[in-house]
Amino acid sequence: MSDETDRSQVPAGGPEPESIRFFGTTWVDHSGGYALRRAGVAVGSLAAAAAGCFLLRFAYQGLEIAKVGSFVNLLVVVVFAICSAIAFRRTWDSYGKRLDPQQQQSLRTMMAIGFVGVLLAYFFRSLTEAPGEKLRRGEYETAREQYERRSARRTGNPSGRKKKRK
């Protein structure tokens, strides 16, 4: 079957797939260079994580030059490690379920400090799918099924029906 035939069978006005950053809606049917985009996102996020680690190294060297003491140096390393681990976990969880937006907003600073964890989570997820694809695919298919069930119960345009008079 061609795409044109498939589209004509789908009722107009149905649910639209949610767009994913860097992928748009190509995740639905894996078209438009989807595999190439996934490879690019994986390489880009890994390169950005490496660049972030490089910058953190310079920051650490700046602390050593300033001779702030071993306690502060250790504290900075521990804070970045913990924030990166938490950011990795929260980002990874967000690919499987919707997180509370208010809680996400309150953790924004911690996620920014742990940016390396976010980038690594993005890298690892892009090795198997577009980040967030599984979640959005499930939501989209559920919405499609619900729409098809609702539209199958209807037997035409209700505004076009003639009203019966008693």
C-alpha cells in the first residue's frame, strides 16, 4: 500500500504526533533521514559531554591555581558528580514517563550543574531510539485508538441529520 492510500483511510482531524527535538515527527515512520539524525545526535551529544568535561577540568585547574584548598576542590568534584548522576537519572526517567513540570522547574539549576549527565543520558538513549520516542509513540498510538473508536461509533455528520418531528 502507498502512503497516500494509508492517509486516506485515516479520518481527518485525528491526533497529531508530538514533535521531538532534532527529529520532528520523523520518529513516527522513521523517514526523512531518521537513522542519520540518530547517529548525528549520538555523536553530537557525546562530543558535547566531552567538551563539558574539558571545561570542568579547566575550572578545576583554576581552583588549584587559586589555592582554595583541598576541601573546596573535593567539594566541587563531589557536587558536580552528584548533580550529574541525578541529572542523568532524571533525564533517563523522562524518556519513559512524563515528569511533573513543577518539580522539573524546581530542579532546573541542579540539572544545569549536572549537564554532563543530561548529555550522557541523551547519548545512550539515542543509541536505541530517538530520545523520548517510546513514550510519545505509546501516547500517540493510544490517542489514535481512542480517536478511531470514537469516530467509528458515529454514523455520519450529526449536523447533516434531519430532526424528526413528533
